[in-house]
Amino acid sequence: MEATDTKAVKRLADAYHIAFSGPQGREVLRDLIEKYVISPAHVPGDSHTTEYNLGKRDAVLELVEFASLDFGKILMEELDATAG
């Protein structure tokens, strides 16, 4: 059973990689990074919203890691896009 689970996880990771490596997927990732990673998570005086924002950030970072994508490269693409 465990080998099947490993194969299923690998298949899903490959699907994530394929979905987010193309131009449209990169555009979606850059949007998510802009909204949830680059933007400040801290809300002064509101620990619940801060934790909520940190959860969104973690979800985006987990997606990038699971898809075996280069976060630094995607971040630089986003920074270049917002600067230009």
C-alpha cells in the first residue's frame, strides 16, 4: 500500500509541476506570490488576521515546493514584472 501512495504522490507532484511550469501557470504563481508572499502578513494588533495571512503564505510556498519549482527564479520574475 505504501508504494502505491508514493506513486500517487509522485504523480500528483508531477501534475503540479506541469500545471505551474508553463506560461499560464507561472502567471498564476506570480500573482499568488505577489498577493500572499511579498505582501506583508503582519496586521498590527490583529494576531488572528496575521496568522491567517501567514497560512496563505505557507500554502503558496508549499505549492512551489511540492511542484519542484525554483522559488527564487519565480520571485525574480515577479519582481521584474512589477518593476517594469
